[in-house]
Amino acid sequence: MDLTVVFASLLFAILGAAVGFFVRHKMVQAENKERESKGDEIIEKAKVKAQEISYNARKEAKQIAKEERDALDKELQKRREEIKNQEKGITAKEAKLDTKLELQEKEIEKIKAKEVELTEAKARVEKEVERYKLRQSEISMKLSEVAGLTREQAKLELMKTMEEEAKVDFAKDLVRLEEEAKEDAEARAKRIVGIAIQRFAGEYVAERTIGTVELPSDDVKGRLIGREGRNIRAFEQICGVDLIIDDTPEVVVISSFNVVRREIARLTIQKLIADGRIHPAKIEEFHDKSRIEMEKQMLSLGEKAQMEIGVHGIHPEILKLVGALNWRTSYTQNQYQHALEAAFICGSMASELGLNVKQARRAGLLHDIGKVIDASAEGSHAVVGADLAKKYGESPDIVHAIRAHHDDEKPESILAHLVTAADALSGARPGARKAMMESYVSRLTDIEDIVNTFEGVSKTYAISGGREVRVFVENDQVSDEQTVMLSRDIAKKIEEEMSYPGTIKVTVVRETKAVGVAK
């Protein structure tokens, strides 16, 4: 009996546990289903919310695009109106120029009329002289009869009196004629200069000190910098420019006040990117190729200028210097365009004066070639240019005109005066020059000139707008310890000889390069 009760108790306990487990399992399943249902509901709500956000974002983007498009349309319309206004202004100026030309033609007619009057006045003076001579003879006879003087005595007395009167009359006429001649000369000079300016309208070219190079991808920036900056240091040393690599996407900036160096550096980067191999040896190789291309381009520009002004026979080396003016500025005025302007203006004035037009244009084109010569040359650009012109076979008249256009030599020919006037007219026209750029370039040049006076310096580059100067020295002349003293000495000399705002960083670089050839 006791065993049966025990067994029954155990059986009920097992059944109760099984029923409880089954009930709890069902409850857990129900809770999981409820959670899954709520999760699906939350996901559906999230999807709806995401669609709403996406729709609103697209709607807002379309609205922004529409506003930007409207703003651009307004700006375009504004630009068109400005262009129309400028065209109206140009038309009005042309009408004024036509009116001035008509007035000048009338002035020419007046001058011709005055010349006729002068001729007639001269004839009247000659008649008066004859009349005075007859009167002198009559008075001489009367005086001889009345005063008892001999004929010779009376003649001398009368001549003395008449001479005094003639001197007074002549002085009056001379003053009048001189005033008329001055007025005539001034009017003719204004007319000649006016015609020369009206016949040529040059374009204004303003050069900047930085240039950008577009890259195919930002990966190229890291390759341009190189391991520990090896490539960018080699590039800046070889090309003599400052290479700025910042966060601007797919663009690097080349900075240098010397536009020829900047252009060669730009060509070098393009070649490096096209080749794909960027290291110091390739940089030096492509820099040499770019320099040769620049020389060919300068010669081509010189030949183009020669053909444009209608002269021939200029030496190729002189033509290279003329072409190099395209990368030179004076007060931000492009010197290649300035040379062409001066040539045309000089030729126009020579034509009005009946002089050799081709010779005048030739002198005007070559007058500033000294500006592209290295600063180591002695003398002003006028003197240096004249010496080069003489060296390469230009005529003495051309050489003198070049040397005298800035009063380094006293002008002794009409051609020299014409070149001086043409140079001044081209530089003084509205918008041609700005003094700020010239003083900026002059300051950078002065810095390089000061540094180059130190022994052992091989290359000097003023960069970062004159805030830094990098000095490369010969490793066999300057030791590592001497570079420290050299940087201090350079900084001290710059402080003593120049005035400038802010500070100038002096960096002295000494490198040793060894080249081996494997066969």
C-alpha cells in the first residue's frame, strides 16, 4: 500500500511537471510571435519613414537645384546686360573718335591755310624791304641836299637809322612767327600721336604669381610628395618654384614670381603624370625636356611677332628674347604685347613723319629685350638690350634707339625719340600697368640678388610671396656646420639692406648626390 501511494505521488508529480513545461513552452511561443509581430510592424514603420525622408530630400534637392538655376539665369542675364552696355559704350567711343578725326582734318586745313598766309606774309615783307630801299635812297638824296652832307655820309646815317627800325620790326615779326610755329608744331604732334594711338588697340594682360595643374586623381599627390617628401624637395630644387599640395581635390598649385619657371614646372608635372614614374631622376629629365620646349616656343613667338610687324632678318637669338617677353611683366603689363604695341605705335608715328616705318617698328619691338636677361648682366635693361642687339648684327640706329629709350644715353636721332614716346604711350594707356606687381617682383628679385652675393651659393629661390627664401649651396664649399652660420648671415644682411613687412624665413639646403651606372 505504501509503495502504491509513493508510486502514484511520483507519477502525478511527473505529469504535473510535464504539463507545466508544456504550458510554459506555449507561453514562450506566444510571446515570441507577439515580439515578431511588433518587430515587423516597427520595420514597416521605419520603411515608411525612410521613404518619406527620401521623398522630402529629393524634393528639397530639386528645390535647391531650381533656386541655383534661377540664380545662374539671373547672373547670366546680368552679364548679358553688362556686355550690351559695354558694346553701346564702344559704339559711342567710335562715334567720338570719328568726330575727333573730322575735327583733326579741319585743323589740318587750318594749318594749311596758315602756311599760305605765312607765304603771303613773307612776300609782303620782301615788298616792304624793297620799298624801304627806295625810301632810303630818296631820303639820302634829300638829307644830302638839306644838311650839306656828302652822299656817303648821308647814306651811312640813314642805314644806321633804318637798321635800328628794321631790328625792332624784325623782332616783333620773329616773336609772332615763333608763336605761330609753336602752335603749328604742337597741333601736328598731337595729331600724329592721336593717329598712332587710334590705329592700335592692344589687349590688357595681367599675369598672376600662381598656376594650377589638374590631376587625374588625388593618388598622384602622394606620389608627387614621395617618401618623406623626397620628390617634392627634388622638384622644387630643380624647377625653382614652390609646389603647394593641399586639400583641394585633384589640383596642385605652382607658386613663383618668375612665370617662365612656373610654366616649365607646369609642363614638367604634366609629363610626369603622363609617364607615371615620379622620382628625382625623371623630374630632372622631364624638366630638361620642358625647358627645351619652352625655348622652341619662345622662338616661335619671336618669329610670329616678326611676321606680325612686317620685318625680317632678325637673329634667332634675338627672336628668342622677344618670345621670352611673353612670360615677363612690368607693372602687370605683359611685355610681349607691350613690345608689339610699341612697334605699331612707333611705326605709325614714323609714317606720319615720312620716316622708315619698318625700321621704326623693328626698334619698337626690340627696345625691351634686355628685360629677359639674367640679373647677373651689368647695367640697365636698355643698356643690356642695346649690347645684345649690337652683338647680333642690328644697325647702329636701332642700337642707339634701344640704349636711349630710358635716357641711359642722350637721344640723338628722331628714331630714338619715337621709341621713347612709343614705350611711354604703351605703358601709360589706361589699364596697362599696376605698380603693386612690379614692386612685388622687384622685392623678390632683390632678395635673390642679396643671397647670391654669398660664397658657395649655387641657386636661390624666393618663394611664398617673399616670405621664404631657399638657398642651395655647393656641398664641396659649404659644410653642414657652416650652413647654420650662412643662414644667419643671410638673414642679417637682408635685415640691413631691405625694408619689408613681417618676417622672411631663410632655409639653407646642402645635399650630396651620387650617380652610379650598371652595365
